[in-house]
Amino acid sequence: MLASSLLAAGVGIASAVGAPPHVSDSPASAASSFGPVCAAKRATSAKSSCYVKLLLRDIERSGNPSRELPQLDAETQAAGGFIAGACHALMHQVGREYARRHHVTLGTLQKYLPKSNNPGCSAGFGHGLIMELGPQILRVGPKGALRVCTTLPTRMRQYTCIHGLGHAYMRMYGEYLRYALPLCRKLGAAAAPDCAQGAFHDYWIATSGRDATAKRDGLVTSPRVLCGAREGVFAMACWYRVYVERPPRHPVENAADIDRLCTGLHDVQRAGCVAAAALSAAGSDPFSLARLCAGLHGNDIANCLRAVPVEEVGPWRVRQLELIRTCATLADGARRPCYEWLGKALAVVTNGGFRRSCGRLRSAAAREQCTIGARRFRAPLVTFA
């Protein structure tokens, strides 16, 4: 569907989403070409509700969500402004509503999941579908749910599904981590960290009561407290999306901002904070964020690079190589983790295909390190799109 087809519609939604990430539209913004009626609304809640209705109408008219969502990814990113930054969050509600209306089941899920590696509209819609299937997910148990996810045809869709299980577990248990995280652990070591990231993501959404979450009194809102009680990969998963859902008082614009935000933290807590801070600054340009990360020191560089949006260069092999070649500009100690992480991440968004491109890197060390990372593309991601 063309963006221009998104006009005001009387599509009924049970409840409007709350405020998504703060991304404004200026009067001259290109976003006015995507759902102009919605873009013109002043209140964030009214804007969000309007876009949810329009996006749902567009997807239903298409008759094929799996193919329509990649088109919406492209259109919203081209529009920029509010809809580009908010589409993932808005699609949580759209996906839930679509699943209810069309009686989506675990058995038919693959038919509806977007054929896309994009973490924006497509990933949000996938998460919404899976959230709505919470009762079915509990009935089949962790092993049954994992079987559904691992039979999906690409690594990115498998990751989206597993991350979505974390959201679903949280919704089914009233946003209590003490019930959701044990279910993530029962998925096994290869899936538990990515499920946990979905659970923590839902927790941070719930601290503001957005996206139809069950906001409870007494929720811990400090990542230093909540994540400080976690160890290893769960600590990293806990931190990763906190500053997207709860933006820092001073937006992250440079390496000094990250260092200041994470001062006093060490080891895995510092690693998680750096990755989270970088994610809040990521925008949509992987090269800009890679340059920002280069301004850090030691292990902070590699942890910052976890937030680089590699999916933005996913369709273009030349751009993929340009991105991973930025590792050569880093300090000696940061090059290896850079090649290994970007090799792995680029392999994820190409379903393993990027491994062949590692051979086109200039140095033997770069080729080896890239290949090591790419071979691990089915391992837990812990932090990702």
C-alpha cells in the first residue's frame, strides 16, 4: 500500500497506545506525507491512536501482512519524524489487534510474520502477534514455544519470535519478572538471553504504563538497581532497552555523554549501560554510531558497537563491507571484538550469507575474526535490534 492511502479511518481499537519514543514532527517534515491526518495531531496520544488505526487498516487491506510490513518499514523510514521512531511501539498494538481479528494461532504464525529483518514496524508487528498468543504459548510450554520459533525460515525471524516470547510471558504474568524469567530459562541456554531481553523490554515499557501494560505500584525504575541484581548475559539484556523506553535527562549525542551516563559502573554492568546508552543515540545511521563508538576507550568501544543498526545496510553487500571495514580504524584492542560482533550481526540479517563476504576483508586477521563471528550467528544475541 502507498503511504498516501493512509487517510483517516474509523477502525475501532480497544485502547490507544501510550506515548512511544519522543520523536517530533515539524510542519515541514516528510512525515506529513505518511498519514497526514495523524501527523497533524498535536497530542502524542492522539497521534499514536490515529497511526494505530491507519496502520491496521493498511495491513488488513493488503491481505498479506508478511509482504506488506516490509513496505511499511520503507515508507515510515523515508517519512522520518514521529512515525519512523514510533512504528515499532505502535505495531505492538496493531499486531495484537490483528491476531485477535484474524484468529492467528501458533500453527499459522509463520504465515503472518513479516518477511523482513527490519527492527521497526516489522519486528514490532511480530512481537504484537506473539504477545496475543500468550495463552497458547503457555499451553504448549517452553519447549513447544521454542519449537515454533526455531522452525521459522530465517535467523532474524527466529530471534524476533524468541524475543517476543519474553514479551508474552510478561503480559501473561502481569509484568512480574519473577515468573517470566524462569520460563525464559526453560527455553535453554541458546534462547534464554534473547527471551529475557524481551521480558526486560516489556518491564521497562510497563514502568510508564504504556502499550496496554499492567503498571503496578512499586516497580523499580532504576536500571542500576534492577539490572545491578542480575549477572552475566541477563544483566546485559536488562540494560539494553532502558534508555529507549526511559530516555536519559540529557540525550546521548557523543562519547562523553555515554561515559557520563555510565560513570561508576564496572564489568557487565558498565557493558550493559554503554550498549543501552548507545542504542538511545542510534538513530538510523550505522556509520554515525560507529564513529561515536570510536570515541570511547577500551571495552566500551565493543559494547557500544552492539547498538549499531546493522539492518540498515542489510540489503547491500557493498555497504555491509564498508561498515565492517570501519573496525580497521579502531584502537588495536577494539578491532577483534568489532570484527567478531559485526560479522555475527551482519550474518544474522543476511541469514548466514555474510560469512562469504568476510573473505573480502583486507587483512588475514580481519578475515579470520569476521568469520569467527559469522559462524556464531545462531548463538544468543543478547543485545540486538
